[in-house]
Amino acid sequence: MTGNGIPPELEFADDDPDPRRERRQRRTRFVAWVVIGALILTGGGATVFALLFG
């Protein structure tokens, strides 16, 4: 142990890149942007329809 309470086998566990984690983060970001875009489009569409047919 290094004095900080973390076992040596887990001390540098976050240092190696995990391709699954990176892929998951990329997919999460993509889904978030799609949701944001859909909210903007549907919100904007609802506003346009309200102004036209109001």
C-alpha cells in the first residue's frame, strides 16, 4: 500500500484506456445531441404552428 488506503493493484486502474468506456461516452454524447436537437426542432415547430394557426 502507498499510505492512501488504495490497494496497489487498484492504484492505477484508471490509467489504461478502456475502448468500451470511450465508445460508451461517444454514444452517450451522440444520443444527448440528438435529444437536444429533437427538443429544439419540436419546440420550434410548436412555436411556428402556434404563431401560424394561433
